[in-house]
Amino acid sequence: MKKYPTYNQLNLSQISKDILDYWKEKDTFGKSISTREGKTPWVFYEGPPSANGLPGIHHVMGRTIKDIFCRYKTLQGFQVKRKAGWDTHGLPIELGVEKFLGITKEDIGNPNSKKFISVEDYNKACRKEVMKYTDKWEDVTAKMGYWVDMKDPYITYDNKYINNKNLLYKGFTIQPYSPAAGTGLSSHELNQPGCYRDVKDRTATVQFKVGGPPKGGF
């Protein structure tokens, strides 16, 4: 007769650790995939977090909801591989690295600058910064029991996502612009704390109607 452990009191923290240890020992997540080989796939790519920031309770809540759907589809017999990813969004990283190095966009790739930095070294610094907290993310992922394949994540800065499939097009739109960053700003970036403020601009812009050249030429 199988004996089950007796708990003298309800210790949810310890129970959670016991379950996580059991899943790790039995490779439960891996088996949830391997035992459904050949079954209809249910594709899940995690909406990638940004590893340059620390995980918070809101990430735990959001991932819990994602996990519910993946477990449900697994129980229905689908093969759910659950691919993790990292959002290596550009502008906040660039600005953070430039502030840390004490440089501006004008110094990057400019040999005449006193604070010259090559494009290669600048990109290397950005890639390092954007993955700064991956260990913290992996730790909280394991502790909350969130099943996702973090061994082979998709990383948005990887050049393999650049292709010649003619999926990109050139268009025109009116949007906020950052002179310091030398690029347009998204609504998300505008709402970052301290990123947007009203300033006075004394620039005068004058328009003249263009006519034909004067008689006799210039």
C-alpha cells in the first residue's frame, strides 16, 4: 500500500519547494513535450520580457495566466513546446549605455571625437547591458514553476531575424522625435518616467512661396 507524506501543518512555502523539486527530478516539463511527440502542436512564443530590468510581481501574475493556457492545451493532448524569448528593445538600452560611458551619438564611429567608440564596441556594450538580469529572470521563472524553454530562447537583436522577404516597407508618419537620441519615439518610450517634459523653443520657422527664377537668370 502506497504511503503518502503526512503534514502536521500547512506550510505552503515548503509544499511549493517539494513540488518544484519533484518536477525537476522527474523532468515533468520535458516529458509533457516528449510524450506528445507527433501530436498536433499548439504553438506558444512567450511575449518576451526585457532582461535589462528586474522581474516584478506583475510579471509573475502575467506569466501565471500564460501558464494556465499552456497547461490546459497540454492536458488536451497538444504538444506545447513553450519557447521563451528576450525583448532587446533598442532605445532605452542605447541611452543607458551612452550615459554610463559618458558619450553621445556623435561619438559613435567618429574618429575625430575625443570620446570615440567604434560601432562594434558600442554594439557589444549594448548587447551586454540588455542581458544584464537574465540570471534573475531564470531564477524567478524556476521558483514560480513557470514552464518555458529558456535553453533556446529567441532574442530580438539576433540578425537572423533580418531577411529579404519584402515584409518591410517605407512609409511616412508624424511622431515625436528625440534630437539627443537621433530617432523617433514610441508612445511607450514617451511614458517612461522622466523621459518627457515641456521645453521652450525659440526657433522661428518662416515659409516663403517659391516662384520662378528672375528675368535674366541669377
